Amino acid sequence: MCVVCGCSETGQAGVVAEASGHTHAHAHGSEHLHTHGHSHEHTHVQVDPRHGDLHFGAGTARVSVPGMSQARTVKLETDILGENNRIARHNRQHFEAHGVTALNLVSSPGSGKTTLLCATIEALKARAPQLSVSVIEGDQQTSFDADRIRATGAPAIQINTGKGCHLDAPMVADAFARLHDHDHHAVRSLLFIENVGNLVCPALWDLGEDAKVAILSVTEGEDKPLKYPDMFAAATLMLLNKTDLLPHLRFDVQRCIEAARRVNPAIEVIQLSATTGEGMGAWLQWLDQRMAAPASAAQPNAVASQRIADLEAALADARRAAGVTSA
């Protein structure tokens, strides 16, 4: 998982370097190398006796990091996610003070996030011209998507993460400071945060958003909620996009919805096509309801909060087993 492997060279990467006591670059140093020969002993790996399939997420940390014990991995992840969540809480308070409803749009690359976002902005301009809509765009490189958003007339800030595979709370805080003035607003406005295309890492990172919205294209396959359960467990809404392509695909809509609700029974689902406009009305109505909800409806990322609680409990157990009484 990127929290501890150090795939991000920005944002929280500095916390990784400080916590681990060495510079964490992808040109791995000696601390990251196994010094053994052909024996690859990983006590936290589960092996399927039937086919020999390997599950490296079976240990306490639910991830395998070369050269790092499960206890150390747990400690790093706890520290990093805890610091991120501290800033996310500040973001959430800041958004509310500014009357902003912030939505974190998450998906794999190519799901149609930006096309949907442009269509949504145009529809909102026609439906509620007085509504202020702004966008924070996340990608590894380029400002292509932010340029597309700016062409609609909505203000947008691009965040390029470099090697990073997700946005984090400090990045969003910096971008929001450049998008909004410091006046408190009586009328709510809407902030879309388009995360880096990735169905794994953004799931655990609370940005201070009101809700995560997972966008799944029908071209991706109906099994994605089961393959990437953390993302759909963290989402409040799943937008099933590109439904205009269904006649040309073997995609079982009901099976996809059942899969999503298997990992998150409370998830809401809207089917739509940003290209034809089908289903856009239901999406806009959902936005209206979300903006009208009281501030108390916005809750921290439950998946991330539970993960931190689990990590802290695992870390306490590891310390007790090792006879360590303090951090």
C-alpha cells in the first residue's frame, strides 16, 4: 500500500522519510532489499493449497513491504494516516466555515470522471446559475483536465502528484486556499475534488470531503467492487457511467450493483451517461440533497477511521508481545 511503500514523492512522503529514519526513494537502498538468496520467507503470506495463489495482505498490516516487519509497517501507517486525518479534520471545518459542500470523485483512469464533471458543471449552470462551483483536479502530470474544467467557466486548480497515486489532505488544503477567499458564506457552494485515477490508494485518504463518489464505467466489468472493496466501502454513492454503451457490452448491471452492496450495503447507485445525458437528472437531484443536508451529515471517512483504529490495536498488541511499554 502506498502509505508505507513511499510511492508519493510529495505530500505525506516527507512523513514516511521522517518516520522510517531514511530517505525513501524508489531507487531502493539497502534497507529495502532482501539479503537472502532464493528463500523468500514471508510469515504473513497465505498460500492457497489448491492453486498456490499468494495473498500478501494476510498479515496484521494487510500489506507486504520488502525489508520491513509487519509491526513497523503498522506503526508507519498509523502515524501517516493519523497526521493526514488531523489535516482532513481542519479541511472539513474550513469547508463548512466557507459554506462549501466538497465531494471526492474517485475512480480508475478512463471512467469518464472529467467528461462527467464538465457535463455536470454545464447542467448546474443552466439549473442553478447562482451556484458557485469549483474544482480541484488531481493527476500525476499535465493540466489537461483542469484546462477542460476551466473551459466551462468554473475555476479549477490542478494538483500534479508526481509519483504519487492519490491526493492527500495537505494537498487539498493548499489548493483550496488558492480557490477561495477567506469570507464565510451564508449560501452553500460546491467543490468537486477529482482524485487521481486509481481504485486502490484514494480509498483510505480522508481529504475532509463531505462524501466520496465512486465512478465506475460499464466498460470496466461488473466485478470491480469485489476486486477493489475498500474503495466502494468508503463511497457514499456509486455512479455507473457510460450506460449508453451497454448494448455493445456484456455487462450485468444488477450483478454490479449487488457486488457494490455486498461490500457496502448502504451505498447509493445512480446509472447515467455523461454523453447522452441519461440519468443526469437523478445525479443533479442527489447533489441538491447533499448540499441541503445539515453540516453534521458530513462524517470522516469511516473506512480510514476504522483502519486507524485497527492499526492502533495491532500496534499495541505487537508492543505487548515484544515487551515494549512506550512508543
